[in-house]
Amino acid sequence: MKITFIDHYDSFSFNVLEWLRQAGGSELEITRITCDDLQALQLLKGNLTPLVISPGPGKPSDYPETLSVINEAIKSVPVFGICLGHQMLGEISGGRTIQGKNTWHGTKSKIHLKQRHWFTDGLPEIFEAVVYNSLVVDLGPESNQNWLDLGADQQDQLMILSHKKLPVVSVQFHPESFGSDNLIRLASNFLAKAR
């Protein structure tokens, strides 16, 4: 099974890759493309595989090439965004990236599930995850027609997002962090859907 990982040079990128490999086992083949490899990103549009969008510094608008790839990908392949990747999917959905109520860097946050979904199958209703962000996604009225708010933190900020019909999902927190509860099920559930 092949997936593509778009790397935004985050310090956690290799942790995410290892987390995905643990979930996917020996049959998983991951192609890593960096966000500034414009030629590879352009070629990717014509040869899409399931896509994982990495965390990274800055805000979605800093990465127009990645946003362009995501716009193509969500029409045809499963997509999973983490932190910055979550914010990118939020913006593509018609939402906005806004300043969060707090700035978190390596802080544990309680996440509560708002509804059951294939992506969160096997997770408890409330769990802890480590967050490293000052920005969050705010879904607008238009995006609420096609997207689901699956989970939030204790301040009711959006932490888990899914498209209503397409296999496109994202999380604001870092599920791969050793400080998060055992969240390998998120990776396993995504990879199962990607298969």
C-alpha cells in the first residue's frame, strides 16, 4: 500500500512517519515530498495516492503549493491532515484559521468526541492528546454543510474534522506524540479506509 507524506519541515515529521509505519506495518510504502519541492508536488497532482499532510510552522496561506495539491487530492483519494494539515483542510472546507484561546506548546489537552465515526472508532469518548499550536480552525456556516466537527477540546475548539462523504480527516493535536494517549487507532483507521 502506498501513501504520500507532504513534509513541512516540522520537528515532529519523522515521528509522524514512524507512527504511520507502526500502524501500517511492512506493507506500507511512504513517499516523502517536501513542501518546497515544487516539481514533485506538481507531478503528485497527476499521480495521487492517499495523502498525509504534516504539521509545520506558520499558517496555511504560507504553503500555496500544498493547498493546491490538497484541493486536487480530496476529490479522489483519502487525506489525513495533522496540525498545520488540519488547518489547511479547514480553510479548504470554507473555514478560517484563527488565533486560539490559548497558545499551547507541548501541553496535554482533554479531547472529547462529539459523535462516533469510522476515523475515531476504538477511541474512548474522552482522551488526552498533546497540542502544539496557537492557531485553530473555525468552521463557517458554508463548511458546516459538508464537514463534521468530530471532537473538541475543553474550550470547545475544533480538534477533529471530517468530510461528511469523502475519506478526508484531520486533527489539530499531535496523535504521534509520546505524551498523547495511545492514538495509533487514528492511523490504523485512516490506513484501513485508504486501502
